[in-house]
Amino acid sequence: MLYIIGLGLNERGLSKEAMLALKSCKKVYLESYTVDFPYDLEDLHLGKEIIPLKRADVESNFLIKEAKGRKIALLVYGSPLFATTHMTLVLDAKEQKVNTKIMYSASVFDAVAETGLQLYKFGKIASMPDWKDKGKSESFLDIVKDNQSIKAHSLILCDIGLGYKRAIEQLKQAAKEKKLKLDKIVICSQLGTEKAIVKYDSIENLEKQKIPMPFCIIIPSDMHFLEERALESKI
């Protein structure tokens, strides 16, 4: 049995169902390559060793082999199926006659509702790469432009290790290249924790801020007056 368990957004985000399942697991693994954790893993207090996995391990047959004949768990920050890799894992396990159980928890896409922006008005999610590691690419802004064409808000997730100052600079450069005018934007940091930050302002003002990881960027589109009211309270 392979449990794929969402950790939620803070160290208390595991469900009671997940805690009970973890007690029966022989090994507990962690998908640790997609997010900068806002807390220490020791704070989970599982009473078991948590073994971090690299992307290659999760994307290989490793976990499925481990789950044959015994119970193991893969912990995932946020919601367990937010990344397509995890759905591929579920499908591969099914093909190999290994049972899986998904245990859900909150994700950043739930938590951005704290901004006051209405979730059903968001379009496709974009990912901003770290140009230092993966080369310069402004393609994430193509998704933003597509969203704006249908008056949808855009959530931009930033690659692990991409610091706030560099992310804002990349956003400014990409917007210039793509000829996309950006007015006020939203910055969200460590959502779901006691240190959560939501800022709404111009890029010029926001780039002066010190924002810890993990964070995301929202480019609002046309807003209902209640959305505007909620965001104006974040200035």
C-alpha cells in the first residue's frame, strides 16, 4: 500500500486520518524538491524517520517497489495531487497492482482566497523558473496574458530556491519583454502559517519589501468591488 499524504501548509496540517495511516507505515518518505518548507520537519512530531527523496526517485519505480507487500507513505507539501508527477505515480502503481490511498489537505490554491480574490476567477497556474539555473524564459507570462484575455486572475508559483528579490526582477524583465503592463500585484508568503503575509501594491513598492520563502505572486485581472475592497485592506 502506498499512501500519498498532503501535509497542508503548516506543521499541524496533517489530518487525523493521515496520522493514523502513518502509524502503520514501515517507511515514510518526503517529496522535498518542489517547495521551500516554512517550518522544520522535526516540528511534525511523527515519531518516525522522514526520508527525503530526490525528483528522480519519485519519478522512478522506486516507491512502487517499496510499497509491494508493505505500507509506505509519501509526504507532499500542500495537497498531494497538486503536481502532475504524483498523479503519474498513482497511475503507474495501479498498472503494477499496488494499491494507493490519497489523503488530502490544504494547498496554496486554497489559501490564496485569503487575498479576497475569488477562486473561481483564477485561470491557469503559471510557474516562474529560476533563470540562474534553467536559463531565461518569459513563457510563464504567456499564461498570464492568456488569463487576462478572459479576465481571469493569474497565480504564479516560483521555483524552489528562487529568492524574492530575484523573482521580482525576473517578473519586471519578463513583463518588459512581453510588453505586459503590470499595475498593482499581490505577494503571498507562508500562507497557512502564523507568519502569513499578503501584500498588494505596485512592483516598485513591493520590490523594497523583505519576503520569506515560500511565496507566490498573483496578477489580478478585472475585479469585483468586494475583491478590490479586500485587497485594498492589504496595502
